[in-house]
Amino acid sequence: MTSASTTTAAPAGSGPLILGLCFLAALCEGFDVQAAGVTGGGVAHAFHVAPKALGWFFSAGNFGLLFGALVGGRLSDRFGRRLVLVASLAIFGLFSLATATAGDLNTLTAFRVLTGLGLGGALPNAVAIAADYGGLSPRSGHIAIGYFGMPLGGAIASALTVILPSDHWREVFIMGGVSPLIAAGAVIALMPPEAGQAGAKAGAGDTAPASIAEALFGDGRAARTVALWLGFLLMALALHLMLNWLPLLLQAQGLSKSQAALAQVGFNLGGAAAALGVGLLMDSPWRRSAIAASVVALPTLLLVVAALHGPAIIGLAALLGGAILAVQVILYAVAGILYPQAIRGTGLGAGVAASRVGSIAGPASAAVLLASGGSAAQVLTGLLPVTLVGGICVLALGWRKPAA
């Protein structure tokens, strides 16, 4: 089996290009994942439903993501990551365009499920390709650059709510559909075919795992795989609750619509900056400090944001986004190193699938709590035990630096 520390050589001079294409794919995914949250107000008004009734709409894409990540990750190890990445981008682009045509909330929700199938296959493959072929060193920096396009894409989607009136929510899904189709074309035209074959070539040998169970739990990986799944699940629960509900929660805390939108932009930009910074520190002597700071900051900031009212929250939202996304990129970095190249797509896909369970539960749990009379502050403080347990998993996985 290929060593976990072996990085496949990219075709001469193509490493930065491959890394840039992975970033572009993650950027498109981040935009589309955030699209449901930023269009929530317009959707509620268009279909005459209360905002608290949007829980299934917010969670719908994550049902598709759950299955898309499982299938897409495994297929990438068998048939090549470039092929599966292109197919995933095309699928979620086409169904995002279809979402813009929906005439009722049920149809809208169904299209979001189908969009999620493509979204689920895109990010694990983009991160796996970045880990295999990134043009920089060390590998955790590759993973961070491949990943941090996701919160940056979310920031772009959030910024649109400041520019576009809420009744123009369909335009958000149109942009979310066109951009991944362009990205798919760019991958076909510019990414060397060898870059997409790393998993397939490594997985074709006699040493490839015989089953998904062996890939995930063999060679002493069982405990770390379970801890990774739990960390992904809990942190995704917190992240997607915030991505989908933060604007509405902040408006309930006294912010105007435009202020809440700016806070959401800050949340995503803070997350993008922290994801990149922590990823670059993951293979440095500052590794443990970055992990500890991220894990400690998250529940602390949740408490502060829950207690405050008014515009002061806008700046804190950027710090909160930074803490949540920093923990996320630590998990991706650990996952990228935990699994050898031959099974990296399967390992990342399974981790992302576990995170989608949390992505479904997060928005839905907020909807249930608000529908039962809970306040915005109670939703935020309810995340404290989630982030504490998830933080313990991150510390357990990341504290001991993997062998180079």
C-alpha cells in the first residue's frame, strides 16, 4: 500500500495550477452550500411560509451530500478523482439551475437534495487531489488551500444578499449553477489527466484494500476513524447551523437585515482566513498552539455572541467563523494524512458523509428549538456541548503530529 506520507509528483510546473483548480471547485461548492441560508428570507416570502418552517429546505442539500460523499469518494479511488470531480461539479451545477425554476417549496427542497448529490462528491475529491498534487509544501498547506475556497465561496454568496433584494433569490441559484459548470470545463481543459488518476492507479494494485471496511478500519485506523467521524459530525452540526440560521438569529438579536448579512460575510471571511492560516501551521512547530487556540476559542465565542446584542456582534461573527472553520480544516488535514493515497478518496468521502449527518441535524435542530419557543441565544448556547465534545475529538486526533 502506498505510504501515507508519499506525495505523487505532479507533471512539471502543474502543481500550482492543480491546486488552483481544486480551490475553484471548493469555491463553487462553498457558494452553493451557503445559497440556501442566504436565500432563506426571500424563499419564505415567495412561498408564504414562516422562516422557522425552512428547516427541511436548509437541510435538504445535506441529505444528497451524505450519499454523494460516500459514493463519490469510493468511485474516485476506483476510476480517478478528476473524472468524479468533473461529474460532481456538473451535477450540482445543473440542479442548482433547476432550483431557480422551482414553483413551490416542495419542488425547491427536492432540487436541493439532488444538488447535494453533486456537492457531496466535489469537496472530498478536490481535497484529495490537492493533498496528492499540491505545488507547495507541506501537505497540510495543500489541503488548507484546497479547502479554504469553500468559506470564501460562502462569503461571496452572503455578500450578494447585501446587493440583491430578497425577492431576487432565484439569481443566487442561477449563479450557483453556472459557476460549477464553468469550473468543470476548466478542470477538463486545464487539469492534467494524471492528476485525477492518483487514487485509481494506486488502488489498482495488489495492495489495495479489499473492502471499504478494510480501508477505513484496517492497519490500526479504527479508533482514529471513529474519532474523525464524530469530530466531523459535531463540528459540521455547528457550522451548518450557523451558515443557515446566522442571519435570522442575528436579526432576532437586534441587527437589521443588512447588518446580519455583513456579519455572515464576516463569518465566512474570518473562516477562510483562519482555515488557510491554521492549515499552513499544521506541519509547523506551532501546530499544537493552533489546534488548542481553535478548540478553546469556539465555545468561548459562542457564549459571547449569545450574550451580546446589536452591531458589536458583526466583528465577533468573523472570529466565530474563524474558530469553526479552523477546527474544520484541522479535521481535513488529519483525514488527508490518516489514509494512504490508494484509499484517500474513500477515507475523505466517509468523513465528509459523517459531517453531513451533522449538517442535516444542525439546521433541523435550530428549526425545532425555535418552533418550540426557544430564543436565538438558546440556539447558540445549545451548541456548547456539541463544540466541547467535538473539540476533544480534534485534540485527540491532531495533538500528536503524524509521522512525516
